[in-house]
Amino acid sequence: MRPQVYLDHAATTPVAPEVLAAMLPYFSEQFGNPNSVHRWGQQAEHAVYAARQQLAVSLNCTAGEILFTGCGSESDNLALRGAALAAQAAGRGSHLITTAVEHHAVLHTAQQLADHFDFELTLLAVDAHGCVSAQQLADAMRPDTVLVSLMQANNEVGSLQPVAELAAVARARGVLFHTDSVQAASQLELDVQALGVDLLSIAAHKFYGPKGVGALYVRKGTQLQPQQTGGSQENGLRAGTQNVPLLAGMAAALQLVQQRRAPDNEKFLQLRAALIAGVLQRVPESRLTGHAELRLHNHASFVFRGVDGNALLRRLDVEGVAASSGSACKTGDPRPSGVLLAMGIQPEWARGSLRLSVGRATTAADIDYSVQTVERCVAALRK
């Protein structure tokens, strides 16, 4: 039987056993609604409180600055739409800044604000690694700029942005700064004070937590317009009964990441180095995309000239290797990735994109098999 190798941890991760254990009680014996006044409700309310406190410790903020959401995309949507509309209503301006290499949860939301809510949108050009500089941001700032959104780690190519430097530029002008840290949370320290950001998005399923739950850090004093109205949950900014077991799982997962970060990242780096070296040495006309060093520890991304990326994914799947072509949200789209095109990669290369991301259970044998399989599948497609 063929090996089964999962190299798509940038898309999602398995729930860690410790995380599952933290969630289970709230599916059964402690099932109450956290908004109810009786003891069952109080037990659930305490779990929500404890999860909020733990996330605050993990992000180095206060519990009141943690807002629970249903996923990373919702966190991004609330950050951009909520902050932009609140600023516009207060008369502070209607200019937004982001880049063409953001996740669509940011890019499409920003475009919608421009198309339907009278905002002006500036998309910063990125370099060949998918990054921008503090000087670029400073040059793009205007008196009516109200929000900047730049991701911490790119989900498609793994490159890291200098978020602290970029946020300092915005802060000096009194402009709100949001960063999408959904991809970064599994490996990077998310100290919102050191980063200097006003808004930060995460999603539990990217760091060995459950799907369907995320969080948004909102610096105290930051004004948001609610995007989901109804009850008074989450300080009136996100109505709806909180999903208690998933919140408990997200908090446990992020705490576990912090405890394991050093050994996990060391392992990821070794596996990533072997993966990149193997593919580039064995597959003709292949390139690494993203920054060679300043990238996520577990992330390797490539382009292959003259190859259909989606056809490559199907062949790899048949051979037992799970991968993505850029973003998991992008897979199946025949058009070249907009991220790669924005980085200056030609369409005949960009169409042949591949993202491989290792995880806690990945072994050296998995890497060897995957490199051989990529070599074999690319060769077959080129024939």
C-alpha cells in the first residue's frame, strides 16, 4: 500500500488530543447556554470566561480585548468592515490600504467597501517575495487614511511581513492597523503589544484546534460597527450564543502552541529544508516562491513551468500525498493565483503552483516519499 502523507497543514490541522479533551465536557455534562442564569448556564459562562482569559494571556492583552468569532474570515471581515464603517461614520476619512496578496477575506472585504460604501482603496505593490516595506506604507498614507490591513504571514507563499515596523508607521499617523495572523498563529509569537497592532485575527483550526471558531483582538478604545446584530454577546459586536466547546478548544490549542513552539519549529525547519532542497534538486524548471528564509517554518511553496497545478494535486492525491495549489480556498480554480501574479511570476509558471506544509506528525520518510512523488507526477504531466 502507498504511504499516506498529509502535507497540507497550512489548510487545516488535526485536533490535538489535549484540545479534544478540553472540549469534550462541554458537549455533554456541561452543556448549558452561557447566557442563562441557572447553574448549567453559569458553568458554560465560566468556560467562556476562562477561554477569553487564556487567549488574553497568549496574546498579551486584556480579556476585554478578545472578541470571539466563527472563523478567521469572520474575524477579518469584522475588523475591516467594522473599523472602516465606524471611522467613516465618525468623519475621520474613507481611505483604506492593503495589498493584492492578502487572503480574500481581507481583499474582497476591502474591495466591497470601495465598491459599495464610498471608500477609496490603495493596494500596495509587493516585491518578488510578496512583501512590502515601511517606506512604501508611509508613502501611501493620506490625511483621510483610516485603516491599514497587512497580513503577518502569507498563506500561499509563507513570506513574513515586518508587521511591527508597518504598524509603527500607521500608529505614528493615528491610523488603525489590522493584521491577519491566521496563518502565523501556529508558529509565531502573537504578542500584540510587541507587534503594535490594533486588530489581529486568528482561527483555531490552523493551530491544532477545532474548525468553526476564531477570535479577533481589538485594542481597547478601537471603535467597531457590529456586523452581526441581535443579542449583547461579545460586547454587542457579535450577536449569537457562544460555541462553548470550541472556545475551550481554541484556548487550549493556542496555549499548547506556546508550550511546544520551540521544539515544533525546530522540527519544521529541518523538514522544510529537506523538502525544498529535494524538490528544487530533483524537479527541472522548478522555483521556490516566497522568501527563502523569512517564511513560516513549516511552509514550502513552488511553481513548475508548464504544469497544471490542479492536475498535479489530483495526481499527488492518487499517490497518497495531500497538498494545495496556493490557498485551500483557491484549489480548483483554473486561473493563476493572483498572489503569484502580483509577485511578478509569469502565468506559465504561476499556473503550476504547489504548496506543501509539514506538521507535528510529519516524518523524514514522509518528506522523502513526497519529493519522489512530486518529481514523478510533474514529469508525467509534462509528457
